[in-house]
Amino acid sequence: MSDNDCIFCKIIKGEIPCFKIYETDKIFCFLDIGPVNKGHALVIPKEHYENLWALPDDLGKEIFKACKTVGKAIVEATKADGLNVIMNNNKAAGQLVFHAHFHLIPRFDNDGHEHWKQQEYPNMDEPAGLAEKISSLIA
């Protein structure tokens, strides 16, 4: 399964060049051409799935293994102090390419990148009600 208009599907097919760093029969990893920090890579399934909810559950183990394997190598190669593993799902969350992908971003002490701002609930009734609502939707 692929999407003929998807840039990541074109990369996997070899129609667009990339800096490949890892590949299995189901997973493809390459350097992001617009990195947050040098060494920023993407881990993607070879088959086209739009986001987290479209990914088959059995593919999760292989994606997680690739994130660990490639992430460790990125940290060693770049001498990073840490690593972010991030997946954006849908436009509101910052997804720009609608082919499921995980960002492996090497982080360095004092690299200047900040995490999003946290907020507080105005009272504890709100998170209690929200947790109950979310739990009731899990089948």
C-alpha cells in the first residue's frame, strides 16, 4: 500500500533521494532534511499509513525496535546528551507529511530548544471527570 502523492512513499521507492541510515523489510529510516538538530532522523513504515491510529498493532514492535536501534546510534554518533522520540498526529499536532513517522531528535544541553508550556487544571474535579470520560471510551 502506498500513496502516489506522498513524499515518504516516493523516498521509499527511490524516486526522491534521501540519506538512508537503516532499513528492514517493513521499516525505513533516514535523516530529516530540515533537522531540529544535526542527526535528526525519521523512522517510517514502508507501507503508507496516515497516522498512529492507522498503524497496525503488530507493526508497533518493529517501529519501537527501530527507534531504539537508530536512536542509540544517533546519540553515539552526535555525542548527544539526550534524545526526543516524537510523533505528531494530524495537522493540529504539527503533522506535515501524512505518512506515519517518528522523529528521533538528538538533544544537547543548552541547545536552545524548549518544550511546550505546561498548564494546570483550575480544580481537581476537571481532571477526574476527564480521566473518567477517556476511560469510558476505551473498549
